[in-house]
Amino acid sequence: MKHQFYFLAFLLLSFTAESQTSSNSKTESVRLAIGRSFNGTGDLEGISFEAAYVVPLSPRFDLAPGFTTTIHYGYDAMVHDGYPDQSLRFVTAGLQLNPVVEYKFITAGPHTFKIIGGGLARFQSTSVPEIYSTYSPTPTNPEPTYVINKFGKQNTFTVGYIAGLGYMFDISPKWEIGLKGMFQNDTNGDVVTQIAFVVGRKVTP
């Protein structure tokens, strides 16, 4: 009898939790994310901003199409005694559409942990030369010099994949905050990683 009571209590708690999850799964949300971003091996750092609309597919899965913009910057230092800073500076900026699916693998009260994955279509423009050389001052050329051997393609349109982990916390019935870390790669070989703060506003369609 004791075991039957525990079994019935377990079924009741499971049914209640599933009912609450199913009810909550009908709530859509608008989310904004801003954070640090890195291009390549981290030599170009910058910021990212994303706007996404989250649509529940089931108690465990959400569809979250988003629009993200990134800007990264860096430099190749060239400093010589008696000369001003003549470092070569770079900027890379991108716009992308990234529809992703979020799997909520842990949900406990106001806490939700998610695995995120999907695709992306990205437009990127860069000022980084593909091949360049640097030369120190010499008796015949008293100025530090850069030589651009090959510029490469300035503007590219690529497709790729994006994956990461996320955490969300419900601070009220209408508002949520969280963090997420993302990794992406595309057909141009541009690797972008980011960690961002997320704020969301729940809406009922």
C-alpha cells in the first residue's frame, strides 16, 4: 500500500508539472541580447546585438528566429622609437538571420537551461587584408611601412550553423532575463563566439 501511494503521488506530481509546462509553453516572447563577441581565434573582439521572437513548439522545444548584428575590431601594432603609433587597424561587421531551435533540458521553477542549435545566413564586410607585410625603418626608407599584398574579398554572403547553451530566469509572469554562450561557423570559415545578456518580454498570442 505504501508503494502504491508513492507511485500515485509520483503520477500526480508528473501530471501537474506537465500541465503547468503545457500551459506555459503557449506563451511567446520577444527577446533582446547584447554581449561580447569574438571573431576568429579571438584576435578581433567586439560586440553583438540580437533581437529574436520565441515561439513554443512543444513543452520542451521552442523556435527562436532571430536577427543578429556583430562588429569586431583589432589592430596589428607597429611601434618604433621616435615614431608615432602607426598600427594597422581592422574592422569586420556582419548582419545575419539565425533561426534556431531551443531544447529545454532542465526546467525547475523559474529556472530554465537550454541547448540551442540552428542555421544562419550572414552578410559580412571586412577591412582585414588577406595578405600584408610590415617593414621597419631603414636608411633608404626611414618610415615604418605596410605593404598590402592581397586584399581578398571585402563583402561576403555565407550560410552556416550556430550552437550554444542558454539559461533563463523568470523574474515575473511577464519578464525574463538570462545568459547565453554561442559558437558559429560558416562557409567562409569565419568563426564567431559570443556571450550575451538576455532580457525577454512574454506575450500571449
